Amino acid sequence: MLDRVTVRVSVDGRPAPKTLLEELSLNLTERRIGVIGANGSGKSTLLRLLNGLVPPSDGTVRVDGADTVRAVREVRRRVGFVFTDPLSQLVMPTGREDVELSLRRSIRNAAARRAHAESVLDRFGLLPLADQSIYELSGGERQLLALAAVLAVDPQVLVLDEPSTLLDLRNRELLRRTLAGLRQQVILSTHDLELARDMDRVLVVDDGKVVFDGRAAAAVAHYRDLSAAGLPAPGGGPAGSGLGGLGGELAVPEQAGGRPERAGLEKA
């Protein structure tokens, strides 16, 4: 579970530092949590705090007692992260090799590792593509492969940054069914309001602030109200409503890990 977190995120800038995420207080204990907001609102920054990809400028983030800065390796074993762009984390030539790489530490026997990798790939309908170059796969196939590689190591928590962006309708439904059936806690950002409605709890983020936090239907309705008032709809332009947010701390439930990924600090 993600524990108490007190955070603010900013980057150096001229003439003054730029705040990407305002100080906030949350306790993320529900099984399925969504984060929605316009591009540039701070969704990705919030998610990347949860497994140490982005360190807080002030405060701490703890996952089952482990500090995301001081115990980053332990945190990343507990919290799996799937990026919007799968090529940010697919590092091997083929899908089979990439999933096997994820399993190298946990399964030492090569035959057992290959068998488990094939089982994971088959679960996502990717086994027929296992030996193709990742550059020959469609964007949606790569996204499912990245998800498979992270789930292969059985993290306690799964964090996904806009996972349905590259998926067609069929694969979006596969993603929804897969997420619904996972035992892990799932925390995701999305522009897909149908996917957001599957969540137990949804946060609305605008201009680095959490401006709404509640049940999915109410959160989506609130977001639509913001949209009608001038905030761009999901996938639209930059956020600009400048609404006030919550202050204080952020708490999240324990999550389990994935493999090392490339980190970026961006307001998205």
C-alpha cells in the first residue's frame, strides 16, 4: 500500500522555480484509482512520484513504509510502472526477450523463465508475435507488450500513464478486462472517460492541483463541468483554469515492482 506522502514538485527556472505539482495530501487505498485532467495538468508528475521516477521537491512518498527516494530499489520492486510510450521501456529486440529480461532476477532457470514469459505473452494474445522485432509491432501491440513485461514480475501495485492512448477499440476492451481481473492495486491516468468510470475513485488534476477527489461518476461529471467552463476536454490543449487544490499530504497503498525504466520530469 502507498503510505502517507507529503509532496510538492518544482523545477529550476528563470526568473523563479516552476511548480509542477502543488503540495497535496491524499490517501490512496482503493483498489482502482484513476487520474484525469488535460495535457500539462500534472497527471504524469503525480504518477511518477509513486515509484520514485520523480522525487518530491519537498516532503516524502512512502510505499508500505519504504521511502521512494531512500529505498528506490525496494519501491520499484513493489510498484510497476507502464509509460504512455512503450518504447521508453521496451529495451530488447523482441517481445519474448523483453519479458524474459523482466524475469531474470526472479526466475534463474532459463527454461522456466521462457515458459513463464510465453504464458504471460499468451495472456495478452502476443505469443504469435513473440519473436518479431518490437519495431514491427503496432503501437497498441507494443503497449500491451510493455504491460505484459511489467506484470510478469507480479508487482503489488501497477501504475499506468495513459495506457489506452495507442490502443484500438478491441485492445482497449482487452485492457479493461485485464485491469478488472488483476489482484494488484491499479492507479492510472487516462483521457478515456469510459476507462475512468471503471475506477473506484478518480482524481481530477488541473494546473498542478487536485481539484476534485471522489467516486468515478461524480469526478467525470465534475471534469465535464470544468470543460464546459473552459478547461479543455481530455486530450485537448493546455490546462488553464487555475482552480485551487487540496493541500497537505499524499498517501498511497503498497505496490510492487517492475524493472528499471527511463525517467523523465515533465508536466503532463
